[in-house]
Amino acid sequence: MPNESMTKPIVTIVQHIREKQRAFPTATGDLSWILSGIALATRIIQSYVRRAGIADVLGEVGTTNVQGELVQKLDIVANETILRCLGYRDIVGIMVSEEDDEPTIVKSPTGQGKYIVLFDPLDGSSNIDVNVSIGTIFSVLRCRDDLPESEGATPHCLQPGVKQVAAGYVVYGSSTVLAYTTGNGVHMFTLDPSFGAFVLHTENIRMPDQGKMYSVNEAYLDSFPSGVQDYLAWAKTPESGGYGLRYIGSLVSDFHRTLLKGGVFMYPPTAKNPDGKLRLLYEANPLSFIAEQAGGAATDFKQRVLERQPDSLHARTPLLMGSKSEVERVMGFMN
């Protein structure tokens, strides 16, 4: 007798997006074209990740990026792969990478190039050499139609997260998983290596409203805000019911676990980084969009992340996101 996995229909990510677009008669199919390019790029990246030890892509290249971080060989491979896979798609006007100083203008943002793709090509790349799960994060915005071409690309990119039309991430782990949202729920796919396509395995994922797990780098505990310190102290008491610490140190992996299992992920402000450390445009905005679409919440400890107005391409932010009730609990200690 065939098992259920052999009788279920196979739905690829492009098929899924097109099916969802049928509910909107005015949909142009643009997002399916962009997301298919991202899916292609991340399939190529995962092939390098799988062969990292034998394909000469381990280690640093001896330079730092605009973030002040040491650049890994695989960072460069991932960055160039995404730029190449999306660069020939006419509807993409601007591409912005966490690795680059300035945006890459592909097509005139006031002409045919209607969309902006912002991405962290390889989140958690400092963990490459120790074989910890890493990933890719992406965000899609529409170019503004109220800006003259003389303004350049940057003003188009400095939009709050509520303006996102799509966002997603890929985890290169024991299996390669892609999750995305276009503002109509969060859907998750697994790469089937036997025929090289992302196949749907869960529609409309809902983050558990509660979860007795917190994810934070407690090495910086002494410099966290007092409210965060109070919360972490409470989480270790019998009165809390027993919370557990789960921290990988790769944002995309920590978020993936929080999305599926519940709890909270946080990177509070510290004495060294009072404005936070995570990037608003490439990390916080897309993951916050996904968290909210899955029923969770995301804040910078003061306001909803998606309502923040970025003031630069590489703006940073504190971040607290996860199960809605657990985020509210942390904020209760902050208040």
C-alpha cells in the first residue's frame, strides 16, 4: 500500500504562489517571478553549503564588509549568486545586500523595475566552519512612484516594514527549508534533492501563542536593560513553570525554531550596542513580517518593528519577537 507521502500532490513553490494569486484577479504574477529567482539562488547556495569542506569555500577572505564583520568565502558566493539570479528579471529595479555599501540598480526604479529586493545572503556565516545551520533572509518592497530618478536608489529602499509585499527565509540545515509570506499567511517548503524543487509541506503556519523557551545570548546579561534582566531572572524561578534556554547564535535558525515551537527570541540593546545589533532592513523587518503573519509579535522594546522608519540602509535595531503572549510577558517586565 502506498503511504500518504506518496499519494499527496506535489506542489512546488511557484505553483503555490500562482494558485494563491488566483484569489486576486488584479495580481500580475510579479511576485511569483521574483520568488522563483530567489528559490533558484538558494538552491545553488545550498549546494555550496553541502560541499563547503570540499569546494574551497570555507574560511575568511581577509576583508571586512560594511558591517565591520569578517567576510567569509561563502558570503561572497551567496551574495553573487542572488545578484546573478535576480539581476536579469526585468521587474527588479534595485537589489540591496547586507554585504554591500550601496544598492545595486538593475533597472530604473521609475521605469520597468518596480520592485526592490533586500537580502542577507548568508545569515550566521560566522558558523559556517563549525557546521551550524545558516540561512538566507529576504524582503521585497515596491519602488516608490513619488520620487524622481535624480533621487537615486537609496530613498526607495528606506521604507518601513509595513510596506513589504513579501518576505521569507531559507535554512540550510539537516534539510533545506524555505518559508515565505506575501501578507496572506506563512507557508513552508522543503527542498527535495531528488528533483531539485522546493515542495510544499505546511500551509498557513501558526506560531504557538505560548512557549516556555527563550533565545538570547546571556553572555551580555549584565548590560541588558533591567527589565530584560528581571524577565530572565523570573524565567529561572519555579514560579515561571520552568523556562528553557535555546540559543544557536544563527538568527535565522533561532527564529525558525521559535516560529515552530513558540517562545521568544531577543537581542536587546546593550551598553556596547545601545541601538541594537541586528539589521532593520535585512533581518528584523522580514522576520517580523513573518512572525506577525504567523500570529506572533515583534517589537524593538519600544514600538512595533514594522512601523520603524529606517534612516539608513544599514540601520540597526534591538529585537524581541516570538509568541504573542510571551512577547507581552517580556514587555510587562520592561514596563
